[in-house]
Amino acid sequence: IVVSTGIVGWKYGKGFEYAAVASLCVFCFSHLFSMSANWLLKPVEKHINNGYYEDAERILRSMPDLKIIGVTGSYGKTSTKHYLNRILSEHFDVMMTPGSYNTTMGVIRTVREYLKPYNEVFIVEMGAKQIGDIKEICDLVHPSVGIVTAVGEQHLESFKSIENVQRTKFELIDSLPSDGGLAVINDDFPYVANRPVSNVECVRYAVSNPGNAGYVATDITYTPAGTQFTVRTPQGASLEFSTRLVGECNVSNLLAAVIVAMRLGVPEDKIRYAVGQIEQVEHRLNMKRTPGGVTIIDDAFNSNPTGSSMALDVLAMMTQGRRIVVTPGMIELGDRQEELNRNFGQKIAASADIAIVVGEYNREAIVDGINESKEKDASSATEVHTVPTFLDSQSLLGSILRPGDTVLYENDLPDTFK
């Protein structure tokens, strides 16, 4: 570059040489310019965001009768939000945070752009990547009802420990008002069940760990058409429901929504009707049939140890044809990445006839888990295929699928995931 600059200067004069050197400096130090610009603009951005925050506060203050429900959890919060919105809409005018608007700025945008003066209920999904994130949202919206769907091994790379996950998710419960506040929490997770709640009324629910739960889902039956289940209440009543959804996780999420609806006075017949009409949330145990007679279970959104296990339980119950799982494994699990993916492989061996492992990132751990199960159980005969990309997995499926087969897509499957 120096030589070429010298040649340019010799041929075209000093002015051109200076311009070339200046351009070279701009190129070499562009990252410093960007960092400086970001640093200089931070106060401006903060001032603008504060204005948005104050405007959202003003709107919420103008609606004192608005019932605000917070929903958080390591997983299940988005589905629970959708299910609760559908059920409450039978009786109230409801607004929920759209999509994944589960940060403070996402909630602010929802309040400023979507919330209407006539809305009666506002359902706020609350996500977090670090301690304090949920408290920040609560300080803005002041929920009176809080749902904690799960505390599990999700985002351990940022939280570092499950105790920090628990502390953060329960920021929602700790923010509820002592007068009229209601906590609805899922005892199926140890780090929910072992967390005492004394600041507000607390209702516990469960599917698999009913010990201290007031509401329990029982008699769960899956079919390709959906699920039937019964809700047992603290008063001893048994309420039967049918839904198009499948999977224990979806039953659990529905249970939380049913409890809140009952506590808000939605009639039982309206709850039952809404549960039967709820559409499956895309990429979260979404089930459909192809014209060729193949059942597709789409669980491709952010797999986690609990959710993947439940998805495999659903796959195991599909016995009309072969059971096939397509997965790259689980991510964002910190130091337990290899261990949990090996456990995932062992569960695959107990639930699937064919496993297609996509990419290299978790391949060894998953395949080792499958093989370990085969060594322990001679009846386990899961056929394993490894492919480099999702496109390759689709080509393989095209050559082996038969009518009656069921395919489970577990976790995100972009070609860029190595």
C-alpha cells in the first residue's frame, strides 16, 4: 500500500498522495471513529429513550382500571401469553405485547403504539438476559398478576447459574402488590417449587409434580388431532378440556392461562370453548399433516432440556409409523452444553426410530448419548444419520419418508448453525 501510494504521488502530485494517505487512515481507524460516535451519541439516545419511557408511564397512569398481567419464565412464556390472550378475549378487551416484544423498550413501544384507552387487560411478556431486566419492566407497568412458567437451564452463558435465573424470574413475583396481587407459578420445576412466596397470594400449579400444587392437570391423552386433559382445582372440582395443542408443556401453559382466567371471573363455558379453539403457536410443538400422510411436529424454536424432553415424549406416542427426529441439538447451555446434549441423545434413543443430527456443534455429544443407550438397552435400535446442513436433512427425508411416519423438528435449524 505504501509503495502504491508513492507511485500515485509521483504520477499525480502531492495532493493526490495526501488524499490517498487520508483515505488509508480513515480505513484503518474506522472502528475507532464508530466507537467514538457511539460514545458521543449515548447521552442523546438515553435522553430520547427517557422521553419514550415517560410517555409510556403517562399512558399507563391514564388507565387506572387496566388489569396488567406479567408472564415470564425460562420457557413457555410466549405460548402462555398467547393462550391467556385467547381465553381472556372471550370476556374482556385484551392487549398483549406482540411477537417477542419482551424487553423494556419493546413494552414501551407496545404501550405507545398499540395500547388503547378501552383495553381492559394488558398481558406483558417479560424476557431477561441478566439480573434486573424483569424488575425494570415491572417498575414501568406495575403488574398485579404474575405468572412464572419455568425456571430452567436456559441462557446460562449470560446468567452463569440457575440460581441467578431463579432470582431474575422471581423479580416479577417480588414486584406484585401485597394488596390484591396474585402469583401463579409452575411447581413442575424444582427452582420454582423451592422458592417461597410470602409477599402476595400464591397459586401453584403442576402436571408432573403435584405435591404442593393447588391446580393439577391429569388424565392427559395425545392423538394426532390434539389433547384431552382434566384440571383438578383446590376445591376438588374436575374440569375436562380438549385442545388442538399437544405436549405436556402446552398443557402446563394452558393450565396457567386457565387459572388466571378463572380468577378474573371468566365463565367456565367460555374458558372451555377458547381452549378448544386455540391455534398452535408457530414452531412450538406445532403439529400438522402433509398430503402424503406424514405428521410434522414443529418444535424448532429455542430448544431446551425440558422442552426437548417433552417434545420427544409426544413423538414417542406417535406409533402409526416410524418416528423421526431432526435436530442440531441445544445451545446456550454454558458449561453443561455437552452433558445436556448427551442426555438429549439418550432420550432420542428411547423415543425415536431414526435420528438425523444436523451440523457439527453438538453432533458428537448427541451421537454418544444415543450409542450409550444402545449399549445399555439391546432393544434400542435408533438409526442415526449425520448431515452437515438442514438442506441435506431435507434431501435425506425426501428419500426415506413413508406414509404414517412422524417427523419432529427440534430446535432452530438454519444452515449457518454449525
